[in-house]
Amino acid sequence: MTSLLTRPDHARTEAARPRPLVLIATLGGALAALGPLVVLLAVGVIGWFASDAGVHGAPRDGMRVGALAWLAGHGSGVTVMGARITIVPLGVTAVAAWSMWRLGHRVGDAVSGHGPDADRISDGERDFTVPTAVALFFAAYAVVAVVVATLAAGSTADPSLPRVLGWTVLLTAFVAAPAIAIGSGRAAIWAAFLPASVRAGAAVAGSVLVRLLAVSAVVFLVSFAASFGEAATMSSRLHLSPSEAGLYALVNAAYVPNAVLFAGSWLLGPGFAVGGATVVSPGAVVLGPLPVVPLFAALPAVGTPPGWAGALMVLAPLVAAVSAYRVLRGRLLTWDRIALAGCGGGLAAGVGFALLASLSGGAAGPGRMRFVGPFTRDVLLHSVTACGIGALLGASALAWFAWRAARSAAPEGGPGPDAAPED
């Protein structure tokens, strides 16, 4: 009988060895930084050649411009003809964040076999897999940033290394770390320890923020499309060649996310400034001389806007109400927890939008253009109020239906709708 037994295949039964965490996390951080950087370096070289057919300077000059664009997307700021420009091209930042997310998720998936499993984590065993991977990811990304900033430091652009490292910390904390946690499966394990109302509130916050940004983008695009002729006229004044016009369009596209956040601040009421002693809001528009930038064509006319412009302020709370209702519908929560999750999620979304708006402004030139951007404190107050009240109203409507259903389903003399569910 023993001759009929097959010998076990140790190669297949042996557990797969986890990949080296240090190597994977470090390589992931370096690649996340190098991906967008290489693309911008290539664009810089193409722009150098297309602008003057390579007559002036050398290819390294185009590469330096691409490196400065990458650094500017990380908050470095640049000096152009003696004027300090600190407004961050959030389009470049978004590309860097996308690269971080993709590589961070892959790093998390690759190191998921390290550390204790879900059962041991549930039993209270400490797990340092994600913190270690995040630290190594950040270290590799920061090394690339330091090298690039050091090589570009000799130019007249004068990038700021401390600002680059500060933005790298922010991107790592809010993009790379969640991506690694999700990719490794640790995020799902940790979320299981949170109350259901907290998880629902987080889902509401994400939905409200994403939809508010989407509505802001629609408002900006509609305004820009209505003024496209004026934007084309602005570009024609510069007398650019077709290749130069294409590069100039890319530069403007890098600031489209900033314009979307400006539009969101306008929707919320406080509006934004385009230079000193200016304001663009649903109640009033005060402007001065502006540089020739096609994106500025989307600005409304000077004076008192029409009445329908103020009516658009209802969009923010309406978006929050619809988002909260859709997210919380179907969740097994009592009516009071539904209301709590909706209100808390709306408040968190308002804070998140205000934080993004605070990153979208800065100096756009000398003199009166030293401040361009939303009024952050007012935006925080209005966004928290609009999103919090809107989400609370949407959740309250759903909570009312849940309360009515619980009341009608409760047996006569049994526990009321306010009774806590059994675990």
C-alpha cells in the first residue's frame, strides 16, 4: 500500500517566502518619485527643442526646467525674473500623488506577507509592517527630492528644499500611507475595530468631498467654456508659435486643479482673491490689472453678479445632502447613528475641502500679485457649515424613514425604536 502513496511535493507545499520589505518599500518610494520626474524631464527637453529648435542653451537647460516643474509641484516655489512664485501647480502634485498611490498600493500588496496575520493582529499582537514600509517609502522618495533640489539649487530659480520635504511628508501621510495600508490588507483589519457609525461617517466624508470637487470642476469648466474666445484672444497676444502654444497650454493645465478649488471657494460664498485688494465672490467682484493668463478668462465681470450666481451657493449643501443619503442608505444603523454619521462626515468633508483650498493659493508674481487664492479661514467656516448642515439634512431624512420603520416593526409592548440593538 505504501507504494501507492505519492511523495509530497515540498516545492508546492512550502509556504511562499515573503519578499524583502526593505528592498520593496525603498524601491517603491524611489520609483514613485522618478516616474513623474522622468516624464517632466522629457517634456522639458521637448519644450527646449520646440521653442527655438535647440539654438540657445543645451538639453540640460530643458531638463532643469522639467526638474523645477517637479519641485514646484512639491511646493518648492520658483523665482522668475526676480519675482518669487509660490503658488503650487496642483496638476503636477496630482500626478505625483497618483504615482505615489499606485506604487504604494503595489508595495503594500508585496509586503502583505510580513508580520502577523489577521487573527494574531485581532488578538492584540503588534504589527509594524505598514509603519516600516511607509518610513522606507518616504526615505527613498525624500532622497530623490533632495538630489533633484540640490542639482537645481545653482539655478536662478532658487527652489526651497524645506518646502519640498514638507510637501513630501504631506503626500506620504495622506497618499502613500493609506495606499500601503490598503494594499497590504491592514486597513481592512484596522477598520473592523472601528464602530460602524465611524466607518459610515468616513464614507460620507469621502463621498461629499469628491462630489463637491466634481461640482466645482463643472462650474469652472462651464465658466471657462463660456469665455473661451477671450482666453484665445489672450493667448494670441503673446504671438506664440504652435509648439510654444502647446507648451503654454500644458503650463495652464497644471493650474486647473487650483482653479477648481477657487471655483469651490466661490460656490461656498467667501470666494477668492486675484491680487491685493481684490475679491471674486457671488456677492461682489473687484479686480485690478491681471497678467495675460488664459485661465483668468473664466473670472466673472467686475461689479455685482446677477442673482442666479448667489443661488448657486445652494449646490454645496445639496451635494452634501444627496451624498450622505446615498452613502447611508442600506446600512444597518439605528436612526440616531445615521444622523451622527451624516453630520460627522459632512463636517470632516468641510475641513478637508478647506485644507485643499489652503494649498491652492500663493504668490503669483511681484507687487499686488503676491496673494492669489481663497480666503482660507472664511472657506473653512462656510465649508464646515454647508457640508455639515447639508449632510445632516440628508442623513436626517434617511434617519426619519429608519425611525418610522423601526417604530412600525416594533411589537406592541416591546422595545421601542430607541432601544440599542443586541450585539
